[in-house]
Amino acid sequence: MKKTTQKKQAAVQYTIVPKDLAGHLFNVTVTVAAPDPEGQVFALPAWIPGSYMIREFARNIVRIRAESAGQPVALAKLDKHSWRAAPVAGPLALHYEVYAWDLSVRAAHLDQTHGFFNGTSVFLRVLGQEATAHQVDIQRPSDPAARAWRVATSLPELGARRYGFGTYVAADYDELVDHPVEMGDFALGGFTAHGVRHDIVITGRVPNLDMARLEQDLKAICDTQIAFFEPKTKKAPMDRYVFLTMAVGDGYGGLEHRASTALICSRADLPTTAAVKTAEPNEGYTKFLGLCSHEYFHTWNVKRIKPAVFAPYDLQVENYTPLLWLFEGFTSYYDDLMLVRSGIISEATYFKLLGKTIASVLRGSGRTKQSIADSSFDAWSKYYRQDENAPNAIISYYTKGSLVGLAFDLTIRARTGGAKSLDDVMLALWERYGRDFYSGGAGGGRGVTEQEVEALFDEVAGVRLKSIFDRYIRGTEDIPLAKLYAPFGVKVVEERKSARPSLDAGIGRDAGGARLTQVHEGGAAHQAGLSAGDVVIAVDGLRVNGNPSNLDQLFARYRVGDTVEVHAFRRDELMRFDVTLQGDRVPCVQVAVAPGTRRVVTVKRPSAS
């Protein structure tokens, strides 16, 4: 999006002020030049695209009032997120306060260290005028703590200098809320990838941040992904991109947007100039780069290639689709793969990460009960609202979806003799549904249906792939990756650890002992009658302290098959259980290139072989 230099009046104008940093309050004003003569209705979104749960952002509106020409206007609340103003003859303004104390990538956060917001959590939608031009004046807070603050966003400027407070513009409401805003005294870096400026914004204290290493690695990832989707033109779908990163003591997550991503990470995962230089990033930094790769891949896959139900979004209610395995799962398949293709990690490291993903899918019995098509559809009620029984009831469309992506890739390569791959399917999705989504060209603004997805796979690959859809997407079968990898000289070996006695339950800290966070179906704890939430206080008369490792130390004195006496509190009642210890059932999956295999075909396109 190119910078706009000439000021012009937008139909809908917002002003947002970080008013009370200690009280975490934004003051927001929305002014409508020509409100509905029958009474203008306003509504705040109930959810944010990319995070599939109703969050009811309107609950954070503390006070709200309407006025026109300096006179109060009656305002009636219609439901939990909508208001109607009485009819007025001229411009109408709503003034309201938003409480911002959600330190995540999904909503808004404000204190003396920084300010952050997504438009969906602060900008009331003007019903009937969503398609008109919008602009927002982001004002500097008066608090002395914000004296050095700047603004970071991918919104185009109107009368504001880049990284300055001032006015920013959007063609419509959808664009307005698809560019999060960070403000604070942040570290700033950047690079150019195939002619497009990419900026890196790091908020939070990060001693000895190695920005040069971060610029180098992110450039490699972005260059690779742009060339992946546009191998001939190397043209990115945006004019500028921003990585907005909040560094905290312990955190991980990201949310994609059309020209930026909002990230939260542990500061320990960011590279440091004090570390010994290594050819490959360490585990924490690899995790962060994988997160960046994932959210950047979404620039194409879900922000422009969309399910039909997301075109357009209905931000007031759930938007159900059985296709999140494609948009999140395939993005999860390609995120680490792009680290290999860009030269950041080795094939050996990639296979180690893949082995962990396979093990995580095999860990829970929920994979035998819920398909990833159903998991996608039920994201609103199950995946984003997980409870202690989740491993026994659901499957992740992220992790199993990534393995389905691998299964498609290996199957297509094998059946076409290496002439085609999953890459060709992704390119076809991009060319038909994504490239012109925002440009208004052929196919612009239209999402893809489930039927079109399945037909496109067969068409592009030139082979029938219905069995994969039936067995692993609509069905619940485990994917035979060892068999699928065999023609390519890659061995997948699954080992179930059995020597170490275990309760087969998730263990968390508790002041009184060891709290069971999850009890896996069929495991020792389940068989004995223990439940999630129980606090284990003693094993065979020996006290269990609050450190989860204490249980491991106690069980190390037993053998698999031994029966132990366990005392635990359920709520405030002491209970006794006879537990027959089982072997640790956590799978360990090794993925490696077989001796004599020269290279792995999944690292490059077939055409590049």
C-alpha cells in the first residue's frame, strides 16, 4: 500500500487516544459524516479473523455516548455488541472508552510500557458504510512515560510520517481492522525482500538483541516464500510488510494480517549478540523463526486464498468451515519446510521437528474420534475452548493438518514420478483464488469451497486423491507416513517408551502436591480412577511436593506393573487409589534419511530437482 500524501475527508473517521496508561484506557471517537436518517447502528466485532472464538470485545467498552453539533443524542443498546443512535440531521459522533488489558495478539493492551490494538477490539463498525473510506487519527498520549513513543503499523499514512502519530487511511472497514497498531519505544530493523520493504518491530526489553541476525534470517524466509508463490515475477502481494513483536518473559503466538503479523514471544527466543555464533539457530530461535514463517505464509494462504465463508467475514457470529486443515494445517506444513528451503536449518533439524509433530499427533486418543474436517468446523466450540479432556476428545487441525499436507506431497510426487507436488496445488489455489482477491481482477473477492478444493487437487495432480480426503481428512485413520516416505529413502520409526513407570497424566504444580492437569484415556491414572484436577499428595506414604519432577523421582523406585497406594485431594476430600503403574506411553518418533540416499525430494520443487 503506497503512502497517501493528499488529505481528503473520509466518510468514517476515528480518533484514538491512549488516555490513561495506568488505567489501561483508550478513548475512541468515531464520526460519521452522513449517518443513516432512520438512526445509525454501530457494532463492535465479536471475534477477530485468525482466532476462531467469540471474544465479545464490546464487553471492554466502559462508557459510551453520542452527540451531534455539540448536543447529546439518545443512544439505545440493541444487543451485547450493537447500539443505535437517534436520527440526526448532520454528522454524528460516538465517544467511548475501551479497557485494554489483554497482553496477546488478539485484542488490545495499554500501560506505561507500550500500547497495542487490533481494530476489531476498538473500532465500532458503522453499519451500512463498511465499504466507504475510513481514516484514523492516532494521537500521542500526554503521559510523560510515552515521551519517546512511536507508532508502528502497515496502514498507509495520511499526513503522518512513517512511525509517527497522526492520520492513517483505509479503503474500507475490512482493511482498517486488518492492520494492527503498536506504539511504544521499540527496537526497529528491516530489510528488502524482492523489492518490498519489510520492517521488524520489537517491543519489550531484549538485552543485546542481534537485529542483524534477525534481519538476515527473516529476509531469507521472505525471499523464499515470495519466490514460492510467484516463481516468475517474484512479486509480493503487498507494498510493505511489518513484523510486530512483543517480547515477554514467557509467551508464544501469532496472528496473521494482510500486510503484517502480530507476534508474542519469549525474549529468550530472540537472537543475542552475546551468544556464540552457530551455523544453525538454537531451539528457541528456531521456534520463533518457525512462527514468523507460519504467519508470513498466511499472507497468501488464508489472507488472500480464503474459504468461501470468509469472503467476506461476518464479524458478529461464528463463520463455520471444515477447511481449516488446509489454511492452518498446510501453513504448518510449509512453515518449517520454508526454513529448510531458505537454508536456515538443515534437513536433519527439519526431520527432528517433524518427528515431534508426528509424536504429538499420536499422543492423544482424540485423533481416533474426531476428523480434522470436524476439528476445523468445531474450532469455535472445541479447539479454542479446550478443557482437561481435550487430548481424549479432539485432534488439532494444525498438527494433523500439517501431516496431511505431507501425505499429499509424498503421494503426488510418488504417483507422478516427481513431475508434480503439493507446491503445484498451492500455486493453483493462489492463481485462481488468491492473487486477485484484493485487486478486483478475475476471481477477486471470492473464496474457495470444499468441493472446489477437492476437485482442484485431482485436476492439478492428474491423479485421484479421494482416498486421502476420505481416510485422513473426513476420516480418523492414522497417516502411514513410514509407507509414504519409503520410496524417497526416508525412514520413520515410532518407539513407545515403556521402561519408565508413569501415571500417564499431565502433571502441574500445586502448593499441596502434584496436580493432574489431564488424565489420558486408558492410562494408569484413568484405570485407577484418578481425575484431572486431583492433587496427589503421597505415594506409598511418601509426601509429594509441588515440583512435578518429584513424582518421577518417586516412581523411579518402581517397575512397570507395580501397584502403589496414592493419596490425593479431590476438591477438599481426601481419596485413596491403588494405581498399577504403566510404561510411559509418550511416543518417540525418529525421522531420518536412509543411508545411501543422496537427497530428500520434499526440500525443493520437482522442477528444481
